[in-house]
Amino acid sequence: MSGIVLTATRDVALTPEAVFETLGSWLFGASFERLEVGRPLTLTVPFGGAASGFTIFGRIRRIVWGQSIVIEHSQPWRGTVRLRLTPLPIGARVTLSCDVDDAGVGWMVRRTGIPSSAPESARGRRWGLLTTKSGSGAVFALGTENAALLAIDELNAAGAGMENDLVVGDDGTDPAMAAVEAERLIAAGCRVIVAAVISASFTAVQQVAQRHGVLAVHSVLNEGGRPARSVLRLGERPADQLRAALTPLMRETGGSRCYIVGHTYSWSRSAARVARGMLADLGAGVAGEARLPLGHHDYAPVVERIRRSGADLVLSTLVGDDEVRFERSSHELGLRSTATTLSLVLDESTREHIGAEQSAGVWAAMGYFEASPSSVNQAFVARYRARFGAWAPPLSSLSESVYSTILLLERALADDPDATADAWARAVRQVRLETPRGLLTFGDGETYASTIRVAIAGQTGFHLL
Amino acid sequence: MDADSVFDSLSSSVRRDILTFLSTHGDASAGEIADAISDVGRTAVSTHLRILRSSGLVSERRAGRQRFYSLDREGSAMIAVGYFQSLMRNALEDAESGKAAVTPVSASPASRARRAG
């Protein structure tokens, strides 16, 4: 089946203006900071029996007030949602159309609960990418699939002789789904899985990959773990992020009482443990801690507890949609005026979804920011925009890490395409590669050495310190 | 086929096991499926296959006296797409059925955004 366009039309006894004014209440709960060309917008769609449905992440591409709106989106699949309102003698004709590409149809089939057969095997090397197209983490995964496709394109354009292709899985921010999707990628012929998912999901992927002798690589920030021969964890570590950010944060703000807010899963716990030790070393106190399950919705009570604690610093280890909700609540309830927040998973996509005004002043610490002025990065950003257009999600540490990881792995795999996963993992540790985030080398044999950059969210993006 | 019959089909763990088996093994006879799924006899498998066929998830191919079953990818895709289309229609019904009309203009995100802009 090739891509299709679905259309629904209905004549209503309301004026086009009235229908348009209220689209936030009926068009799949459309949510946006401002109805303006270029702004992010989300739609929440009930589907496949899932209690919370799924979220379409898009950007407003065109708008004619009271007449039409066009939303271009990249998750869970690439497509366009168009709404057109035509005046009738009495009322209006409402036309809604959505295009769904093959990847979208496949995603919907699996989400409905129907197992899909593995794609036909490719002639060359097939890379598995496990990303987060749905669930809380979908906010920060925007752009990872694009970055992976760019890397695959560049490998094929380099013409090393072996054709590369990409099979994409969606963990749904859920370890159980991550395991199922990892099995699907392996059945499709992937001998490497690059995972840009939360740590809990990666643990599930790792178990599946080891059972099948497949190399599993965690490309995004993580807390580390027990070394394993066929597993690589390449992303930023909380200790490095905190080491880079805490001292300048305390010096710039004069803050010394920190409230830690995070999740109940492993990465967040680990980051909090490291933070408590570093804060004590720097002579700062912990004003309190809050730990919430992934997917928690109402952060107003947490913000109120922080205010009452007298904290002048906040460390957030919340991820994805949870981080969006927390930072919006912090802004709305005035916490910004009494405390400065350092967020360890605030990337460009998450900042956009929080909103420019609502996120302004929040500190971040990552190995990569799209605003990095290096010539390698500027060329990377230009290639990304040329390939995916002005409406593509912003690049961030989470997406760039996928791009760099694939190129890093290719260097190692090219020498011995038929080696075992263990041998590939050993070979990767010998690679040195110039990437958009800088020169990657393996410092301690477990992860690469990379510089953590500190930045503050502003009205137009991140300002690097 | 409709969404209800599909979800009814998926409500049985045996039928989910059959679909998972077919997704990785191409086509198979009822006997082969029964052998692969423990504690389910051939007669029961045939009954489950009939339900899966009627909901459009599985297709049947005859070769002489043998019947082979496989995952109907086109059928599964059409089911999912059809379900999404029904959600779109529901959304448009909501636009008229009062949600749009009763929502105060001043409380809608759209109008807030327009004033802010």
C-alpha cells in the first residue's frame, strides 16, 4: 500500500468563524501556545484502545483565519493535517484531510494491536532505530528519525559499496513495547539497534539484543550501567552535565538551596543521587525532593511545594511531556521569580513545546545544541534543513547523537561487516570521529569523551554560555 | 469488517498468538499453526482462523486439498486506516454537536491566541 489521503466532510449549522474559534475543543484537542505560522501544535488522538491515545506533533504551516489551517507533522508519522471551512448559505462546510504514508499505516497497524510482518530484507546493511514516536518521551524524540535518515543518506552517497537502509521502531516510552519493537527490528534483519529512548526502555532492548547477538547502542543521555560486551552507552552522563552546570549556575544566581524534582525510574534516581553529592561538595543544601511516575499530569502541587520550601534553585530530571507540564506550571505559578531551574533533559524540541516565554531562563547542559557555532555543526544544520525543510523539528543533542552514532558505528563496522556484535563494540572503541558535537574519542573504554555545553533558554532558542 | 469485530478478534490470546506466528512465518496450514501454539487443538485453531478471516486480519490460500493462512497485510492496513477515518468523522461531529457552539469564545485557545497576536 502506498501513502493515502483520508478526508472527512460535514456541513454544520455554525459559521466558519465559530467552528474555527473553537477548534481547540473538537479537533483532537488541538493544543498550541499561539495560532501562528511556524508555531508547534499537538493533536491528541484516541486510538487502538489505548487509554490516552497518541499525540501528533506538528507545526502550523499555513493559516487563514476562519478559513483554513495546515499542520505539517513528523510524528508519529510524516504527514499533513488540513482543515478547510467553506461558508454555506446557512452554516459552513468543514473538510478535514490527513495524509498517511506507508510508515504511518504500519505504525497504526501495530498500534491497533495487530502484529505486522517484518519488512522484506534489504540487500545491504539494515540499521534499526528505536525512537519514541508516542508517549511522554515523544516530545524530545522529534527529529531523531530525520537525523538517522540523514546519516543513512550520507553513508549511501559516500558509496562505500554497501547499501544502507533504516527500520524504525517506536517504544511508546514503554519498556514492554520497546522489547516487542526490538524483536521486530531484529526479525527485519537489523544487526545493530541504535536506541534513542529512556533508560528503562534501553534495558529492555539490551536484553532482547543480547539474546539475538545484536549490537545495542544507547545514543542519548543515560546513567550508564553494567558494562556488557555487545552494548554501548554513548550519551551524556548526569555527573558530567551537573559538573558542567552547577558551579556557574550557583555563581550566576547566588542560589544555594536546591529542590530536586524527577521521576521514579532509574535515570532520574541516578541523576538525583549524583546531584545530592555534588550540591553538598559545593556547599549547597537540598531544600526538598519530589519524585513522580512517568506520565504524571498535574505539576501545580509540586511547584507549590517548591515555593514553600524556600528553594532558590531547582534541578529537574523530568523528561518529555512531563518536563513540558512542569515548566509551564513553574512559569504560570511564578516560580521563575524566586528560583532558577536547571533541567537535564531540556533540549530544543522540549523547549519549543514548553513555549518560548514559559521556558525563558531555564538552564540546560548537553553535549550538543543546535546553536553551536562550530563550522562542522553549521554545515550539519544546513544539510539537515536542505534535506527536511524549514518545518522539520529542531536538531538537539538527542537527534544529533543518533546521527553521530550511526557514522561512528559505520567506521567500525566497515572493516569487518560480518563480525560479531562483541567485535563491533570493541572496534567502535578505537574510532575517533569529528562530529557536530566535536571530536568523539573513547575516554574510558565505556563511553566517549565529549564536552558538555551549558545554555540558557531564551525567546528565540538557547544562548550558549 | 469494522473496528469492533477487529478488537473482538484481538481480545483472544490464542488469536493474538496465531497472528504473531503468521507475522514471522509467512503462510502456514492449520496443522502447522496448531503444532506451534501449545495446548490448542487443530479444531480450535480452525475456529479461531475463521474469526480472523472474517475480521479481515488473515487471508486463506488453497493448494490442492491444503489450505494455507497468512497475515493479510492489506486487510490489516485498511482496518487501521478505516478506524482513523472514523475518528476524523467523529471529530467533525463534535464540531457541530455542541462542543463548538457552547464553548465560550473568550475561553478558547484560538481566541486567546488571536488577542495575544
